[in-house]
Amino acid sequence: YSESSRAPTPSELACSNKAHPCALPNSFLSDPPLDKVVSKTWEAGLRGQFNSINWTAGVFHTVNKDDIIFIPVDEGVPGNLNNGFFDNVGETQRQGVELGLNGLLNQDKLSWFANYSYVDATFEDGFAVFNANNPAGATTNVSSGDSMPSIPEHNVKLGVDYAFTSAFTLGFDASYHSSQYYRGDEANNNAKISGYTLVNLHGRYNLNKNVEFFAKVDNVFDSHYETFG
């Protein structure tokens, strides 16, 4: 069990008055104070080894009290989501599972890993949020249990490296991130941003103990994707 807290940042404190919204970044003045965010986390896990495979498994449950988010305001300018204020929106919850595998094969020439995480991030208190771009309506009401935007539920990462010689290693890593709600759709009224997959290549060559050459290719298949919306 762990417990931690953070005080509101200067930018959050200086932009927390609904009557005087600000554009970020901007020069700030004193506004009403915000409550600090307190996080309480329970987590448990196991780890072990089966033949040449190492494994880990864990669960976690975190509740943030008085969490702070940025809420846009209606200033009569459609599409403008930069003006708003920071506010305490009550409790938010993040809970999930983390699983991991890794090992060595072929006389330790091949190393590999695979990790999976499931994150259920939700608002636990209701509040109203404004977004002029929301097809469901400019003002929507968030209910307890609605998913937090910009947090994919499922994440998978895996990778393999093979040592062709003691000096030359070649490998790849790949990741998958599932769909997520748009910023401003805290009430979960619309379709999500699509999930995406990325594959990267990398290689290393040790010329001697002092010199190493490396190369990498990110996004090998030239995937087009969105991480935020």
C-alpha cells in the first residue's frame, strides 16, 4: 500500500477561476486555490521462473482524490478549446493488470520479452464539461464510471534480439495500443480514436570495447496513426 500527494502546480493555481479563464501558455495572476491531489494505491504481484522463462504478474488499484483537469469554457468561439480553467473534479480511479514474460533461447543468443497491461481509468464523480466541437452537444455531463480520455485500456509490447556473433546483434520491438476517447469527450458519447500498432528495427555492432555502431528504423511499415484527439 502506498499513499502520495501533490500540490497544484503554479500554472494550475493561477488558472483556476472559472470567471477568468486563461489561454495556455499565458501570464498568470492569482486565482482561487485548488485542493491538493491525494493518491492511494494498493498493488500486489508475483514473479517467478519456469525453465528459461521469467514471468511477472501484478494488479493495482489507485484512487486520486480531488484530481485536477483542464475544463474549457464557452467564449462564443467555436472550436476554441484553449481557453478554460483547472478544477478539482472529485475522485478518479485507475485499476488494472500487468503481465510480463522474458527469456533466453538458443544458447542465450536470442533474447525476448512480452508485456501486457490493462488499465481501467474512470471518473468516480460527476461534473459538467464544455466542448463546442462535441457532436453530442457543447455541454455534456460526466457520470461516475465514465472512462477518462487519452488512456488506452490495452497495451502490448514485445521484442526479440538475436546475437548473430559476439559483436553483431539485430532485433525488433513492436507495440499495440488500443482505442481511446477524445479529449473533451469525458462523458464518452462518441466513437473512440482507433488503436494502432508500431514496429521498429534496431541493430548494434561492437567494433571493440570502446567503439559501437548502432542503427534503428522507427515505424518500419510507415503506419499512420493518432495518439491524441
